[in-house]
Amino acid sequence: MNNVLKIVLLIIGVGLIAYGLYAIITPEFAINAGPVQVEAHGDNTQSYAMIGFGVLALIAGLAFRRR
């Protein structure tokens, strides 16, 4: 059971970090209409939270290895 939980936490951690980085890097909304180019960037608070939860899940997954 501990081995399965460790693997699941590691996979979830990597997935959350990847999603958080993807959400930060890609623009949310862009319009190209002739010479006018508009990009809307929102609040990145959710992306930072996803990265933080991913790091916590990785730490928890690695902690099971030391037991």
C-alpha cells in the first residue's frame, strides 16, 4: 500500500508542477486583428498554488521512501 501511495503522490506532484508551469507560460487570451495585437494576462495565483501543491506532493512521496 505504501508503495502505491508513493507512486501516486510522485505522479500527481509532477503533473501539478507541469500544469502550473504550463499555465504560467502560455497566454490566456490573444487577438490579432490587423495591426492591433491584444493579449490578456490574468492572475497567476492559481498557477503558483498548483506548483506549491505539486512540490508538497513530491516531498510527501519522497518521504514514504525513507520509512
